Amino acid sequence: MTDPLYRTILLFDIEQFGSRDDVEQAFLRRLLYEVVDATLLAAGIDESARLRADRGDSVMELIDVQASVPALVKTLLTEAPALLHSKNRLIASSARMRLRMVLSAGYVAIDELDGWVGSDLNHAVRLLNSDPLRDALKQRDDHSVLCVSDGIYTGVVRHGPLGVRPDDFRRVTVETKEGPTVAWVHGVPEAAASCDATGVPDPVAPGPTTTSVFGDQYGMSGGTVHGDQRFNFARRDRDERR
């Protein structure tokens, strides 16, 4: 096994991939590669600064820390959705691709079987497969949704680099057996920040609303998180209406 190296971690996952037939899945995989490559190129990230792992309906990228994270965040919010829209408008609605994206960072090692291991990677995978991120994509008309780790948010996003608006992100807390996992989802609908799992508004205002999700959660790396998980959506005040 290699020594763990600190890398920017970028994950993409195709929504409802398993419901497609073999021909559609093959087409979507080619489309996913095109979108990922074009997005990273637009962010100024050369192929030599990337390492890719293919997970069928998902792609994981380890990116050299010398690559600009602010530029990558901006590109994921602008270029990736534009690319998806451009490609999806030319194909039948049944074959269109929608993506969940997670941007994180941490230490990752590669074992003798070329597998990627590390708790920071597991953390990113759990964000990718979390219900708040899945629901955020379902509840919007856009073709993609971005989630960033708390480290990416506090270190980059909250400072408002050019093209990135911190107020457009909503805090999500995922309770796991290892402890809480905090992240930030871009463009979470207001309804998701003010209702619980049954759709009933939280009677306590203006505090956060707690949503409970029960059952096993499965990640790309093969791990399973058992039991119940709780997600907190904290609403932040805005200066303007969007």
C-alpha cells in the first residue's frame, strides 16, 4: 500500500443509473466521461494532475493539491451544469443524465489491488450517497447538484471567491456511528430547510429542522452504515431573495 497522500477528492454519480437498460448505461458512461473531462479541463486541471477510479455509475477523481480549488468550485457550479444542459437538450428525455457531485479533500492511500482507501474518502462517499443530496437533485429542475465538505466550505466557499456565493449553500449534518459529518449542499430548496421528514414544518423557530433517515446506507467503496441517521438543515438569513 502506498503512503496516504493529501488530495482534493471529486466524486460524480449518475442519478437512477440502475433503472436504465444496458445500451442506455453504456451511453451514460461515455457522457459522464465527457462531462468530467471537459469540466476539469475548464478548471485548468491537466490530466497529469488527476487520478481516476471508475465505479460504473460513478467516477472518483483524486486531484493534485496544486490545482486551484476556488476555480474548481466555480467550474462545478457553472461549467458542469452548462455542459449537461448542452448535451441533454440533444437527446431524448428518457436518456438524459443528472449528476450528484461531491467536492472534498483528505488523505487517500492506494493498495496493492489499486483500490483507494481512507476515512476521508469514505466520508466523501457517504456525502455522495446521502438522502439530503439525493433529495436536493430530485427537487430541482437543474441537471446537477453540488455538495462540498465542511473543510472545503470553511476554507474556500465561505470567503466568496469570484463566481461563488456562500449564501447559496445550506448546511447539512449527517449523524453516523463515527460521529457527525458536516457538509454544505448548493441550492437546497427552502422547503427542505423548514420541514421534517413527514413534510410538517418544525414547530420550533428559527432553529434547525431535523430529518431522520432509517436503514442501511451503501457507499461506492463497499462500506455500509447501519441504523438511523439524522440530517439537520440550518437556514441562514439572506439579504435578498433568489
